Amino acid sequence: MMEDLAMHILEILMNSIKAGASLITLKIRDSFNDDVIAFTIEDNGKGMDEEMVKKAADPFTTSRTTRRIGMGLAFMKGLAETCGGEFNIQSTPGKGTIVSASVQKLNIDTPELGNIGEMMMESVQSNEAIDYVLDYSTDYGQFVFDSRIIKEELAGVSLLEPEILIWIKEYINQGIEQAKEDTQQ
Ligand SMILES: Nc1ncnc2c1ncn2[C@@H]1O[C@H](COP(=O)(O)OP(=O)(O)OP(=O)(O)O)[C@@H](O)[C@H]1O
Ligand SMILES: [Mg+2]
């Protein structure tokens, strides 16, 4: 699979959006010291019951009606297992879902992290009412993006304005680069 981690994460964010979440928190821990990229996607959507959680990462499970096979979670689970990491889903009906996955940074099968800024921009673009917290940390650096704070600063200007979307993408990518540089010092 040639897709980067950001593309896989976007699939999981799309699940949270489909589940009716109003707040999605994406945490990424990118650590050379522990040889791991670990991420969690937490939402306050409709959640899943225990039975659904058990089979959600099965490629033949989907609540879609337009396509027979649901792949987002199955791919993420497969990727984590191939790349020496772990995969887990916790969910509570009516409360929300937490999907956690990790990969070894130095595993030969681990794809690039990819363009997180662009991925977040695409997700924001799909529904500006949903709020996002992105928390990216390295061994020594951290960057946090909170769309609620951005919205407050924009005082009514839509996030969907092209300049704002591009600003979000660049702001996030710069923050991530800075957090990476902090590691190297
Ligand atoms: N965050 C979530 N909240 C509630 N239900 C979820 C969540 N994520 C996944 N699910 C449930 O698990 C099923 C499987 O998800 P998965 O992403 O693997 O496939 P899909 O979304 O159905 O299809 P695809 O991702 O290929 O469009 C979904 O159909 C949905 O019922
Ligand atoms: Mg999906």
C-alpha cells in the first residue's frame, strides 16, 4: 500500500464525522526515543456497542449501504500489525469512540507520516461545524491546534474561505516542523 499515515488517519476521521461527532481529538506521538508513531482519534459521536466494536475492524463489516465492504478500520488494524504496532478500539454507545493505533518508526513497512496539515484541512472542509483538536508531540516538542480557538479569533469569518483553509494547512505543517526541530536540539 502506497498510502501515507495521514490518508489512513483521514479515513478514521471520516468515520467520526459519519458517527455525528461535534468534536474530534487527534493525538499523534512521534518518538525516535521509543521508535513509535502512536495516534489516537477520539470522538463524541454515536459510539458502538460491544458487539460492533468486536467486528468493526473486520473487512467485511460496514454499516454502509453503498459499498459492501468497510475498509477504514480493517486497513488501519492491518497496517499497525504489519508495522510492529498495536491497534485498539474503545467505544461507548451514545458517548463516543477512541481508535488507537501505532507503528514502529523504523519498521521497513511503515509509510511516511504524510501531509497532516493537508489532511486536517480536508477534514475541516468537509464540515466546518465540527471542531478539531490536533495534538502532535515529539520527544521534546509539542504543537496543539484547536479549531475552537481559531474560530474565536476569526470572529465569524468562515473556515471555508480558501485563504483560511490554506492558512490552517500551513499553520499545522509549520507547527509540526517546529515540534520536530525541537527534538533535534
Ligand atoms: N468513530 C466511529 N463511531 C461509530 N461507529 C464507527 C466509528 N468508526 C467506525 N464505526 C463503525 O464501524 C464500521 C466499519 O468502519 P470502516 O471505516 O472500517 O468501514 P466503513 O466506514 O463502513 O466503510 P469505508 O471506510 O470503506 O467507507 C462503520 O460502518 C461504522 O458502523
Ligand atoms: Mg470508514
